Amino acid sequence: VDMDDYETYVDTYGRQSADTLLKRIGQTLKGFGRRAGDSAGRYDESRVALVLPGCDARSATKIAEAMRKRVEGQNIPHANARGRSALTVHIGVAMLKPTRSMLPAELVKRVEAALYEARFQGGNKVVTY
């Protein structure tokens, strides 16, 4: 999960406000990981992740869309966002059935591709690979 127009948010409200906001989004995500083994946390400066082991693509995409709507519905002000007045997020969903020879980096690569596509399409959307 990546904030749309993150750098603009930082420039407008400051890095500390952006950090606080990311923690708030992370708490929102935690509510969607309800099963044993589900895990939510900060991924990097502007992203949080929700890992749902054993979740199928359809269910994961439904959960991601519900998360996107929940963040959008909070109407968090973002005065300088492109085409919006409130904060939105774009979400990349990737599925992977692990094998012994597969590296965890493959899952990250797929998520990055989905996030890039969601951002390229204008943000505030979910893309599944």
C-alpha cells in the first residue's frame, strides 16, 4: 500500500506528519488481517504492507479494495494532491505459491510491478498481478 502523492504530502505537511499518517494507515490495515499468520507493518518510507499467507487472488483483491475505500473514506486532508482534496492510496496485490528454489524477492518484484501500474493509472486503485 503506497500513499498517492506522498512527496507532495511531505512537502505540504512535513515529514513528521507523513510518518504519523503512515502509522494511522498501518493501523487501518491491521484490521483487515484477521487470521493467524496475517501480518501488517511498515515496508519503507511511504509504504505499508499486509501479508495474507494462503489467501487466494480474488479474496486478496477484495480485501485490498476494501482497504483502499476505508482510507479514502477517512477524508484525510491532502491540499496539494493531484485531482483530489483528500489522501488516497494505491495498492499492489501479488500472489505467489512458494517453491524451494524461489526467492522471497520474487514476491516483492511482483508487488512492485502492481504498485507501479496502479500509480501509472493515476493512483487510488488496486492492481493485482
